[in-house]
Amino acid sequence: MPSYDVIIIGAGPGGYVLAIRAAQLGLKVACIEGRETLGGTCLNVGCIPSKALLHASHMYHEAEHNFAAMGLVGKTPSVDFTKMQEYKSGVVEQNTKGIDFLFKKNKVDRIKGWARITGKGEVTVGDKVLQAANIVIATGSTPASLKGVEVDEKIVVSSTGALALPKVPKTLVVIGAGVIGLEMGSVYRRLGSEVTVIEYLDQITPGMDGEICKTFQRSLKKQGFSFILGAAVQKVETRKTKAIVTYQNRKSGEETQLDADVVLVATGRVPFTDGLGLDEIGVKRNARGQIETDGWKTSVEGIWAIGDVIQGPMLAHKAEDEGVAVAECIAGQKGHVNYGIIPGVIYTTPEIASVGMTEEQLKEQGRAYKVGKFSFMGNARAKAVFQGEGFVKILADAKTDRILGCHLMGPSAGELIHEICVAMEFGAAAEDIARTCHAHPTFSEAVREAALACGLGAIHA
């Protein structure tokens, strides 16, 4: 019977990173994955393929709307969606093969199949029984279902189906105004779809800074999005080539129907723990189906859990950090994750990024704070590339000037946010950012200007 120091169930971002770090720390490691390829949802049918389509559709948008203004004159490209899908699949393949290489390089045993924990330190895969001193559950999440809506991945699709449509739909209804819905909506809007987003709440991107939410929604409306907020979807009926969405206004109770070629159900994700045998071995879960943990340890000795199956934001980089931390804990070190400094990014154009506290949270706490803002219209580089829309907003403690949060909407926001993450990790003040020289011309100058605005004021505002 094969024996290991640690067996990881799931080879998504959390699982494969944990496997590699554990192997680097000298542990004997096996990673079990049911998919044919490594990388989990993120790499196969999530983060990476969606970013490939976002990039391709953005390039098409640039050619259609901005090339001529830059003196790049010629016929606007047409969309070969089959070729675009091939490009997306190629990106995924390169990355999954990369993880295969890293497993071999670090001597991680990759085991193909669906795992079940069948006893203390025991995992069964098919007819094979494995033993390990430590078992880590890193099985990720799956799209949440919606009552009255049956996903067939043809007309009514989850995020997985939305990434693999055979053609660009003329009309697309997105149920849910969160990250996934808005990113996929952006792809198809740029490629020519009429996109309508239906959201149960009264704002898009729930939980994000309120000012960012409102500005972001205005931007998406200018791009052609239609929004129906405060509406509860009652049912979706499919016909041969279309769907009929029935939704109800939460305030008036009035019901309305909407036709669509494709309906994307993007109402969030839920932990995936099917078939693991958790109830039989006594692993406790909460009402949301998340595995309860204390320092990533479950209620059963020797079993750990990370990523989307436990509490916290369902983000690949959060799972990766937890994977490293658990590997270090198993190796006798002190693993650590700072949950207050986990950035979030929406990869639309303009991009949205945030870290730390929002104004709404600070007000709720009754904490005294100050705000430093700077518009990208004051940033020379942003205007040069037709991306002057949006702003940087830094929140700092009113007395100490310590940075409490940052919210960006603009070019490369997903890259710019990390300057603030590092600053917050070291307890920096807004003045520390303001007094740090930033290269000119760069988008990052807008971050410095926002930090300056926390003090005497920005220079270029």
C-alpha cells in the first residue's frame, strides 16, 4: 500500500501549489485529480480561458474603435469565433502541461481518479488504497444552481458552457452581476451580443466599494450593457433555439419576460465535496456546505482543507496562499495567510481592483478615515491609450495615515493594486507611497497621486 507524508485531493491552484511547496520542503507527496488535466477549474474552465477570451475580444474592440484614431487605417478585422476558441484552448493546454512539468520536476506523484477518504490516513482511488500522515482537501467549487433554472450547457449555460459556445449569440442574458457574469458579458458584448444583466440586489458587484460599483456600472452601460437590478429570476424556459427568462421586480412584484439566444447563470459558486465521504469520517461542514476549519485543520485529526471548500473569498490566489501555508505547517514550520490583504480583480475594461476595507465597512465600524482620490484623466499614459476612465481611491486612517484599503478602476488595475498590497503588508502610510518615486509616464503614477491626495493634495488634479 503506497504511503505518503501528504496526499492532496484536487489539483487546482490550491492543491497543485501545496503539492509543489510540500515537495520542496522534503515531503513525499501525491496529488489526486479526476480531470484529465491539472489546474482545476481555474486553469481549465475558469480564470485562464476567460482571460484569453477577454484579451482577444479587447483586441477586437481596439481595432474596431481606436485603431483609426491612432493612424492604423484598414479594414476592421472580422471575428472567426472557432479560431478564437482554438486560441483559448491552446493557452489552457500550455499552462496545464506546465503544471505536469512542475510535478515531474518536484517529484510529485500525480494520481488520476476520483478520491474518497475511507479511514484515518486512508484515501481510496478506484481500487487503489493510499496512506498518508496528512490528507488535504482542495477540491474547489462548482457553479451554484438557481431554482427554476435548468442548465443544459447549450442554451442555458454555466460559466463552463459560456467559455465553449459554438458561436457568438445575438442576445445574451446574464443572471448575476458578479465578477463571472460581468467578465463573460464583456467578452460577448465586444463581439457583438446584446447583453442584459439581471441582478437580485440593487447594485452590481456586491460587496465592493459603493463608489466603484456606481462608476463601473455607468461605464458598462456606455459599452452597451443593459441592467435590470432588484429582480428575482423565477424561471427559464428553453425552446429549440432560444430561452425565455421570467423575472420579478422585488419591490412591485411585477413579472416580466425576456427572450435570449443564450442565458448565462452566474449566481456564484458552492464548495465541491461530492463523493469524498466527509459525513462518514466526521468532517464538519457549516450551513453553506463549507468545511469548518481551525488553522486549516478540520474536525478530524490529520485532515486539512483549503481554497473554495472553506470560508473566505473563492479566489485562486487565496487558495494558493493557503496551500503554501498548509505545506509549511505540515513540514513543522509556521504557515501564515494575511486574510486582510487579499486583492480582488475584475478583468473587464476598465479593470477593477480592490484590497482591504471599503468606505462602507469603515463607516459601519465608526472608524475615522480620510480619502485620497485621483482620476486617470489626469494620467498622461492612460489618456495616450484611450483609458482615461476611472480613478484610484486610497483609504487611510485619519490619525496615523496607515493605509486601510484601496479601490481602483482603470488601466492595469489588477497589476497596480499590488503596490498597495505590499505597502499594507508592511504597515505603510499613504505618505510612504506619496514619497516614493514612480516612473513617468506610467499608470502607477495615479496611485502615487491618490496617496498625495491623502495629504496636501495631488499634483495633477
